[in-house]
Amino acid sequence: MTWQAGAELAELSFSVTRADLVRYAGAAGDFNPIHWSERVARSVGLPGVIAHGMYTMALAGRALTEWVRDPAAVVSFGTRFARPVEVPDDDVGTTVRVGGRVLSVRDGLATLSLTVTSGDAKVLGATEAVVRC
Amino acid sequence: MSLGTGLVGRTFPPTDPYLVSREKIAEFNLAIGAAPVGGGSTAPLTFPIVVAFPAMAALLADPDAGIELEHVLHRDQRFEQVRPVRAGDRLTATLTVDSVRSLAGVDLVSTRTEVDTTDGEHVVTAYATLVHRDGGP
């Protein structure tokens, strides 16, 4: 894959439902009830059930993998959990969008910046990956 | 009560070996909606959390650490990988507390978890910062 500084990466969009969160809880072994119980989520001051931060990061990782094709090319991948992704109890859920841009290319390594949003909110911050090119 | 600096530099014992199966990779891929990579034997990028999470849980459960679970938030996460996790890997996770910083009533606990095969091959390092809010009145 050839990378050029400033190049935009094709935005990908993912839907997230309550069922996805339950499935992810099992797959990741993270059963914190704020990710499946409205009652517990509200009791700790959240607006409702929220996605695991690591689930949202996994969606960003999916986009990254589609862009780089080969996950072995990824040297580092990091993010900050900026805002919770609230997931309503319906069949539609919510949408997470992942865009990206090549920040720099140097010494065989490209640094990518990812933009991860849900609605108008930037839900992940400082999301960057370094990939071999 | 803020966390003591006695935590800094502390390394917890490695987690019990975890054998990565194609079935577990498929389950994780299905959960995040990802297509199989490497014929289904290459794990997705954030998969190492499956192995690192129990190491973090051990830190949170440690009575000497003084961390109260209900006051913890995951602030950030970064993976530095030598290679992706693959089916057949037998992995352990070893967590070290790199730093504890106090900031406006919260403690930022920065951790580094080395994920290695039981043959001693280093596969990935998972860095996480946990925010611990003051639980006192």
C-alpha cells in the first residue's frame, strides 16, 4: 500500500445495537452492566446504556484493517475515550463513523489520524495508528 | 483518598496462559462485525484486550492498590504490536503500573501490559490509563 501525506481514507460507517454490545461483552469478557443494563447505567449518572470504549475502538480497528489490508503492517494503534456512545434499546441502534487521514510518511512508516464520530459527537479522541508502508 | 505512589513500578504476576483458538477469534470477529483475516487464524487489532483484561482486573481487585472499581474509568488505550495475535498462541499478560498522577481530584493510573507467548516471544504491549475518581465525601 502506498501512502501519501494528506491523503484522505475512505470513511466507513458501522451500526451498533444492544445485541452487538451483548455479543461483544461475551467475546471480550467485559460484563460491566453499564453496557447492557439501563438501570445500572442510569444509577451511575449515564444517560443510558453505552458501548464499551473498546468496542468503539474495535470498530476503528476494523476501518484501519480495511485501509491497510494487512494487520501485520500495524505497528501501533491508540485512542482516548472522549465521549460515551449511547446505544438505544431499539432495532436500529446508533451509528459510528470512522474516517482517516495520512498525517506523515517517513522512514517506511505512515502515521494515520482517525476521526471517530457518532451523531455530532467525536467519541474517540487522539486516535492514531503507525503502519509500515 | 488518592492512590498511594507505592503502586508505581509495581509489576503483577503474569496471568494464567491463554490458548488462542480459531473459534475465539471467530467469536471476536463476529462481535465486531469484522471479516476473517489470514484464513481466520489472525486476530483483529484489539483482540489482545481479551488477554490483557484479566491483568487489569487483577490490579483493580488488589486490596493493596486501593482502587475502588465503581470509581474507575478507562481513559485511553494503545497497542504496540510486534505481530498480530494468531490462533495457536499461548499467551500471558504481565501488567506494570508505570505512573500515578493526581489531577483535580482524580488519579490517572498508567499501566503497561506485556503480552508474550509462553515460549518467551513478545507479541504486543497494551498501554492503558485508568481514571480513578476520589471516592471520599
